[in-house]
Amino acid sequence: MVRSVNLRRNQSFKRFALMALGLGAVWLAETAVVARYTRPTESQLAQGKELFEHKWTEHDSLSGGGDGLGPVFNATSCVECHFQGTVGGAGPNKFNVKTFEILPTKKEPLPLAGIVHASAVKPELVESASTVRRHNPIVKNGMKVIGGCRIDIVDFDPIHYDTSNTPALFGLGQIDKISPMAIRTQAVKRSLGSATKEFSLNFNSTPIGRVRVLPDGRIGKFGWKAQFATLKEFVAAACAGELGLSNPMKKQHVPQEYREDKDAKLDMTRQQFTALVSYVENIPAPRRERPTDIAAQTIVDRGEALFASVGCADCHTPNIDGVQGVYSDFSLHTLTDNLNAGYVKETEVPLPKDHPALDEWKTPALWGVADSAPYFHDGGSPDLASAIERHAGAARHVRNRYRALSEEDRAAIVAFLKTLRAPAGEPVANR
Ligand code: HEC
Ligand code: HEC
């Protein structure tokens, strides 16, 4: 026992030293990225808003030489999904997107992400699980299942489906400017903190998340899996993927083939695309709506203090790189428990080291969370209390501390979250 404690202390100390070195290296390696930013004109922003709200059709008059909406798409405008609170907001489960990930196999050693589009301009182009299967057959004897002293070799299905709920786009221009260095430094600081706690034999600390390093070495910040480094790239992918609009950065998809159509003509000119990006960059950030009533204010303040003291703020970091009240570390965490403890599943080819596991998700920013229900990547949690209850895995101990609070204190945390509102703006009618 003593020996193992000493060993653990020793390991913690080594980790502490390594982290300190790491922090220095990060500072050296990543000098501050100064975002190149030119202020868009009023007419550019107005044009961008129009493009965001425009209901696209096949051969749309706005799409110049291209084919307009589609051939495959999920909705006909950005605002059809992004509307709660005001233009640019989150969306209900009705507009969830069916996504998939193809896990690596010997034949296709790189993972691949895709969308099963909900609609198509012609019925014969509609996508489904069977069109995904056509490209990704079951691999015979592709998986080893090791349980105790038994090893089974079984067939391996490389397709993993997920559901993606529409997040809000408020304040994303500010998130775009958070430097990769700030996210890394934040993670290293957290690990220094937890190494210090371990050193004093307090093992009840939140595991540090993983910063998402993309295959090209950049840090991902956008999307439920932090799969995009910049807002501009996400907007390009949204135009192409959700609406089937080819743009200067990304081409629309070939129906049922889950790849870009390199030959597609542009549905958006560079000028239109730039206007749309500028508009999205400038959608105002969420606001804090403090109650005017003194008693209610006291509850909210208590909730905010408890949010930090039970450990929510370990992952939902209030401020980062000058962005105030965003509540995210922009890192990946696993909030599910390993249901098959004792079993190891080895697929033909493991995921690349920096690729997120299937159940790893980026800590979502909580600003505006009062107006963005339903919650979690799949929209599976209808309200704030159920979203908090769903935290297991890396957040299990924090969730348990939350559960151990009095009913009033739990309600105070929810009351605090309810002050994190969408920005003021015109409501979007008739959805
Ligand atoms: C069918 C519904 C739907 C439509 C239409 C849609 N989106 Fe989205 N949007 C989503 C979903 C779902 C996500 C989350 C995707 C993910 O992370 O995997 C998302 C995420 C985003 C993000 C990243 C948000 C973040 O915080 O990381 C941006 C930016 C975005 N959308 C912009 C747009 C723009 C611009 C349009 C119009 C060209 C658009 N979206 C159209 C559903 C939609
Ligand atoms: C270990 C890191 C971690 C801790 C600790 C943590 N969270 Fe989270 N939280 C996450 C991640 C990751 C998600 C998204 C999970 C998903 O989408 O599958 C999330 C989602 C949420 C959501 C839903 C947001 C949305 O937009 O869907 C709320 C609300 C939330 N957390 C509140 C809390 C509160 C309150 C606490 C403290 C009791 C807490 N969290 C502790 C990582 C954490």
C-alpha cells in the first residue's frame, strides 16, 4: 500500500515536471495568432443576413452558374435550423442531422465522417442507411473481443451513426479569435492543477480534456467534436453539406457517394460567400440577464458560486483568451461510462492517436444555454436539469457532488444557467 502510494506520488511528481516543461514548450511553439480582420461594410452584413435567411430552391436565381439547392440537402435555409431566440440560434430535434463515421479498416485506414442527407431534389437520389452500407460493407472477422481469458474474432461493422442537434451561432466571431495557444495553455494549467492535487493525494479531480489536434496540426474549436479550426471553414462546410451549395471553399456532395463533387459549378460567388461569413462572424454574443429582484439575484449568485465549487467550471471554463462568460475549455471529454468494463474490443485498425473516440465530445460553450434546448450533441436532454444529470464518465464525480447538494442549491445552479440568454434580436416566426 505504502509502496503504491509512493509510486503514485513519484509518478505525479514526474508528471508535474513534464507538464511544467510542456507549458514552456507550448509558449515557445505557438506565438500568439493575430487574426487578420477587416471590418465588413453594412451592405456586406445585410447581404450576408439575406443569404443566411434565404430559402434556396433548385436552380435558385441567387446561385449564378450553379444548380442551386441540392442535389442532396437537409433544409432549405440556414435559419430553418438556426433560429431559437433569434436568427442564428439553436434548433429543435426536428432538424437533427443524421451523421456517421466510418471507422478505419485495413482497406480504408483513415476514418471518414459523413452526413446522411434528409432530402434530395429527385427521389432516386435520396440517401439512406443502405446507400451508406453500399460503400462500407461489414468486415468479415474484423474485430477481436478479449474478455477475461477468452478471445473471440467477430465480424466488424465500420459504420457508426450519430445524431447532431443544431447549436446556436451567437458570438462565434469571438470564439474564432481564441488562440490555439490559449486553449493549450488552459489544458496544461488544468493538468498542473490536477497533478498538484494528486501530489497531495486528492485523486478526486476532473480529468483534463484532450485538445483536438486536426490531421494538419491545427487546433479544432467548432462543431460538437471540435472538427473545424476556423469559422470560415465551418460555414463553407455548412453551405455545401446542409444546403448543397458549392462555394469557393467547399463543393456540394455527390448524392449517395459521401464525397465532394469536384466538378460542381459554384452556387455562391466568392463575394457572396465572404458576405455570409462576415455575417456569421458578427452575430452578436449571448448576454447575461440578471434578475432585477434582489432575492432572485441572491439565488443566481449562489448558483454561480456552486457551479465553480462543485467543479462544473473545470470544463465549462468561464473565460478564455479575453472572451468573457463563454463557459468552455474547447476540449474533448468522455461523459459516458465504459459499459463493457472487463472487455476490450480491438478493431482491425485503431483510430489515429489524435482522433476523438466515438463518445468524446467538445465541452459546449454554455453562454446562451437558456435558449438552446434540447441539450447534448444529440439533443437527447430536453432541459437543463436532465442535461446535468446525464454527466457521467469524466464528469461523474462532479455530477455526484451536484446530486449531493440540497434541492435549493441544485435549483440555484439551474437558475444561474437560465441567466445565460440568447442576444436580444428579432424573433423568428413560424417554425
Ligand atoms: C439541417 C439543419 C441545419 C442547417 C440547414 C444549417 N445548420 Fe449549421 N449546424 C447544424 C448542426 C446539426 C450543427 C452541429 C454540427 C456538428 O457539430 O457536427 C451545426 C453547426 C454549425 C456551425 C458550428 C457551430 C459551433 O459552435 O461550432 C456553424 C458555424 C453553422 N452551423 C453555420 C451554418 C450556416 C452558415 C448555415 C447555412 C449555410 C447552416 N449552418 C445551416 C444544423 C444546420
Ligand atoms: C469533464 C468535463 C465536464 C464537467 C465537469 C461538466 N461538464 Fe457539462 N458538458 C461537458 C461536455 C463534454 C458536454 C457535451 C456532451 C455531449 O454533447 O455529449 C457538456 C454539456 C453540458 C450541458 C448541455 C449544453 C448544450 O449546449 O447541450 C450543460 C447544460 C452542462 N454541460 C452543464 C454542466 C454543469 C451544470 C456541470 C456541473 C454540475 C457540468 N456541466 C460539468 C463537459 C463537462
